Amino acid sequence: MHTNTEILQGIHTIATLFQQTDKTIGNLHHLGKTEIEIIAFLSNNPEKDTARDITELRMLQKANVSASVETLSNLRYITTRQDEEDKRLYHLFLSDSAKAIAKEVTEARIQVWKKLLAGFSNEDTDLLFSLVRRIFANAQDTL
């Protein structure tokens, strides 16, 4: 198999594993993919707490984020607070029940990583992530 194809298929397979994990948790809580992504994002990035942040950093469609934020708000998984300086922005905060879901997502994703990195030493893992970060930086610079 050609290296480019192999790498792209591998990336796709890994992404699919994480998507399946998120979907399983979403199904348990009757939440969609975007709702789970928003909960996980807000949990992992407390300093990035607006729909704009989520849209930009997770590369999600603005309309999907808006609809999911509304759903999460209606279900009381998040609360909002208007920014004092920029009235167009609303800060998003997870409820305790959403924090519990975020913990489930984190634990499930850790299990996926453990499976993916089975047989790797700590040094191997550190090297792998260092090299991947450099590749991503090079890709970003190229764009």
C-alpha cells in the first residue's frame, strides 16, 4: 500500500474509533455527536468557553454548534452568561451532570488511547507525539 494512502487510512481509522466511542456515550445520554463534542471541549478547555471558540477550534459548523448549544441549554447541561464587554458573546458553563458525562468521555477516550498505544514504551509515546506535533505544525505552516 502506498504510504500516503496508509497514513490517511490510519488517521481515518483512529478518528472513527473516537467517533464510535463518543457515539456510544451520546446514545446512553440521548445526545448527538456535536453535543458530546461540546461537552468534552468545554471540559478540556475551560478558558475557551464560547460557541465561537468551539466552532473555530473544533472546526464545526456554526449552525450545528448553535443548535447543539441550545439543546444542551434546554436539557440543563450548560448554562450561559453574557460577556460583560462584548454583548454578542455568551460564555458556556457545564452543569454537574454534564461534567459527569465529560468524565465518561475522557475515561473512554483514555481507554482507546491505551489500546492504540499498547506495547509502546513511555519514550516511544513521547517520541510519537513529538513527531506528530511537528508534522501538524509543518502542515499548518504549509497552509
